[in-house]
Amino acid sequence: MEYTTDRLSPDGLLLDGKNPRLAEFGITPKTKQSEILQVLWENMALEEIITSLTAHGFFDTEPLLAVKEGGKLIVIEGNRRLAAVKIVRDTSLIQNKLDQKVLDRIDKKIIKQLDKIPVIVVSNREEAWRFIGFKHINGPAKWNSFAKAQHIVQVHEQYGIPLEEIAFQVGDTHKTVQKLFQGMMVIDE
């Protein structure tokens, strides 16, 4: 499948209330954007990304993934980066909790560079599960076990994908997918 990267305003992009990584913090699709951003700020080391953005800008080689739902563009991959971009563009979103050294590096040129960021818009969430699963279960940006299990359960239950196929698609050769799924079923009971 071929994808097109568009340059979109972060103002039109929403953080994902269905993100498996945020479930452990009580985030749901009904959670306000400001609350999701606050959870990301408090728990996901956004200041590191903000520091990188102020030093290098947004890396075009790693676009966000978004899906249109209910007429809105929701970022399903790259919530930390989107939150960091939003904060750089408006530091009042986190009540000026940024380190002064980082604040001093944010200037109009940096903000202007972040007016449009690279985004791939996919047709639906199912279209992106393989990429997200590989990247965060077995790949370079691993989630914690709870988030991995949440993703596996979502893919299995919402899209009807057998656990063996999920394991194959994410490169799991150690039955991690089955173990995480079983663990989540125990927690749910």
C-alpha cells in the first residue's frame, strides 16, 4: 500500500483517547484533549522531545499517522510528538512548566517551522495496526507490557485478527503476544 505524506497544521490534529499507551492512566475517547496532554506531559518525557524540536525541528522522516473519525483527524501514532509540537507552539498549555533553558530556545522561527508538520492519513485504524504493533511491541519504540497487551487485545477483538497472525506481523518469535493477551484476560476477569 502506498501512502502520501501531507503537511498539516497541528491545530487540526487531535490526541488519541484510544491510544493503548494511555489506557493505564484512565484516558478514554471521551477524555478532554487538555487532560490527555497533561497526562502525556506528566508521564511521557515530553520535555526531551521539546528539546529536540527546538534544536532540530520536526523530522520529516517520521510523519505522524492519523485517521479521520467523526470528521476529525486523530493521531494514532505520534501522540508524544504531537503533544510536544502543541506545547512548543503554546507553552501555556502546560502552565509554563518547561525548563527555562528550553523556553529560551523557543523562538518565532521554530514556531513557524511547526505550523505544518508531516502526517500520513490512513483510511482507518485497522490499516495501521501492523506498523504500530511492530514499532511498539517488538520494534524500536517499545511500550510497557500493559500498553502492548492493550494493543493486542484491541487488534484481536476489534479486527478479528488471530493471535498467531498478530505475532507474525509484529515479529514475535517468543509467544509474547499470546502471553500478553492471556495476562490481559486475567486482569479483565
